[in-house]
Amino acid sequence: MEVCKVSSPVRHYVGGGFDASGVPFPLVDPVTGRTVGDVPEAPRELVDRAVGAAREALRGPWAAWSPAERSRLLHRIADGIERRSEEFVAAECADTGKPRALASTVDVPRAVANFRAYADFLAGRSERSWHTPTPDGRGALNYTVHKPLGVVAVISPWNLPLLLLTWKVAPALATGNTVVAKPSELTPGTACLLAEVMAEAEVPAGVFNLVHGRGADAAGQWLTEHPGVDAVAFTGESRTGSTIMRAAAARLAPVSFELGGKNAGLVFADADLDEAVAGTLRSSFTHSGQVCLCTERVYVERPVFDAFATALAAGAKELAGYGPMISAAHRDKVRGHLERAAADGEVLAGGGTPRFGDDRDGGFWIEPTVLAGLPEDHPAVRDEIFGPVVHLAPFDTEEEALALANASPYGLAATVWTGDVRRAHRVAPALDVGVAWVNTWNLRDLRTPFGGVKASGIGREGGDHSLDFFSEPMNVCVKL
């Protein structure tokens, strides 16, 4: 696996200028486990300054920009990412350890698509109006105006740092807000490059700001608790979401959360088994399972359970080109789940640490792992692992499959593998999730609603759903 190296320093971006203030902490390469740089911990006064710059920008020329002007700006930002795509790919790989093939075909192109999509969504957005009768017969005109929320805090995670940062920043800017972004302290690189692109695209000073740091008792907490922040958009762990929600609730600030998942897959006996196996390998082990949409529980109809389990285990053993866990702490968390699962169930494939005979042996690696034979209340089946681990269990009826899939505190996504179109249309809507894929996985249309239910999130992102969250509808009534 190629090790990507990035020479650009990690810096904050506040009020249109770069800043490296703050006590640094080490940035570790997950591929090798080596320290490769430093991240400056934003002091509280810098967070205050970032929020202040964002609020000042709301009162500046940015407030008068038309939707067409903002749309053109988003296209300039997308152009800037495209021009520097190789730098973004290198930074994404260096931060996360993910394979270059993944970063170059998914993460960076999707960041470009996020800005272009919201530029187009904004250009096609229309206001609503109503002619209202009045007692004097002259009538009135009611129409809706969409106004920005104000200063938006965007907190993005380490697994898809560029994709998920731009997924929130693009609609926030499209609707006229200003942004203070805080990426994960583990993956600051692409956010820094994005700040450089913002400057090159001549985004007005203070419209986009970037601060680095940890969460608790640091930049993340200070930002989400800040009285000058009008809304919070967050992707990450459900527990962190609860903490942010409490902070936002104190000032009744709206929140948009995309949180954790313990996603289920259902494989029916009438499915194309080869397609179901290939799809499940992809849905379980993309980015070594470090994607909120990854499948961690697969329920297989009993007549094909053994064949599916054998084929999936064989496929897992042959996987190559996967990446490491993001950190030593996360690797140890996944290892803990695997140790308990090995003692209580059956390991069909993986379960250990790969050995490479080079620098990667110091990194945070886990083999793609297939488990079976665990009870439904086992931690490896119940808790989100967020690693290259999937558990298989049989079912006998459609009703049982749905009950098993829905018996989770999470509800983000699910997959259904079947050759029966009527079953597909019965089962998919009956799943307690925000997104259900039939005979595919992670096939996205950016116009559609995206998000989870239960502990997997609040609200929806995508298309008009994001534009609606990041704007406040106001009614104007004119008596004629």
C-alpha cells in the first residue's frame, strides 16, 4: 500500500487569514503508527474570534449576495478542488490511511459533486406564493422568503473527512449562512486544503472559518456551546451527538445530526447469491468498515445460509488493498469486540492482525472478519463496532427477518437482497431505517433525503432537505 505524505502545515483559517496559534498535539499516521506532524489546538479566544468573524460577515457584503452569485461561488470552489485533486487525494490518504483508489474515486470527486450539486439545487429553487381572499374583495399576496440561519458550526468526523465536511458546508453557504468548521483532530489535512481553496475562490472574509482541536473541554465543546452559534450540523458518534444536543438545547439552536449505525443486511433465498456476496463484501469492508453505512449484521434465509457464509468468508480472506483503523485506540476497541466474539461464537474469517514485514506492522490494522453463532444480545451484534467486522445469522421467515433487523437502537441504513420485486417493495419500507438499498449498497442520488432514525440521527440531508435545514422560511403578507 502506498503511503501518502503531505507537507502542508495544519493551520486554522479565521476571518480570511491563516493562523497556527495554539499548543500543538501529535498527528499520527494510521498506516505506520508514526507521528508525522502536529495539530495546533485552537485556544478558546481563537474560537471566539472565528465565531465573531462569521457573525461580522453576516453583516457585510455577503448578506447582499444573490442566490445566483452564491451558486457561481460554489462552482468556483468545486473548480478549485478539481484543480488540486491530487493534493486532496494525498491528504485524504495521509490522514485516514484509506487506499488511494478509494480517495480518488469516492471522497474527492464527491466533494466536488457536493458543491456543484448545491449550486444547481440553489439555482433551481423557487419561492412559494398564495393569493389570499379578503373581506373587502381586494385580496392579499402571501409569499415565502428563505433567510439564512446565521452562524453555523459544522463538526465533521474522521472517517470521510472531506466528503462529510463539504456535504454540510456546501448547502450552508448556498443558503447564505457563514460557517465555522471543526474537523476531527485525527484528520485535519483536507480541511486545511479546503480553506486554501476558499481563499483562492475569493470567498468573503469570515464566511468560511476553520478551527482545529479536540472535542471535550476544547474547540469542539467551545464551538457547540458558543452563544454566537445559531445552528449545529454534526456527523459522528451518537453519544457525542447527545452531548452536542444538550449544549444546543440551552439556547434552542437547531441541530442536524447524522449519527451511528448498526446496519443490517437481509439475504433471501431467491437472491442472486453471487451478487449478494459481492455486495455484502463491499458493504461490510469498504474503508475497513469505517463508514456509518457499513453492514455489521447480516441475516440470511436458512436454505442458503451455509453457502452464503462459506462464500463470504472466502471472499473476506481474499480481500486486499484495505486500510488500517484510524487510531490505536480505535483498533483496541475493535480488538476487544473480536476477543469477546471469538470466545462466545465462531470466527469464519479474519479476527487477527495482518503482518506485512514492513513499516505497516507498526500501524493500526485489523483483518476483515466474519463472525457467526453469537446471540442477538451479544455486544458484537448489538453495539456499533465501526470496523471490518460482520456477524451472520440465519432466519426462517420474512417476518422474523424484519424483527431481527429492526431490533436495534440504531436505524441508519439497511440492504435487502432478493429476486422478488414484490418482496423488495414489502420489506424495504418496513425497515426502521432512513435509507434502504435493494440489491445494491451506497448508491446515492444527492437529491434524496439522507439520515437516520432512532439513535442514528435527527433530520435529513440532501437536496431541498439540506437547503430547508440551513434556511429559515419567513412569510410576507401584502394587502392589495
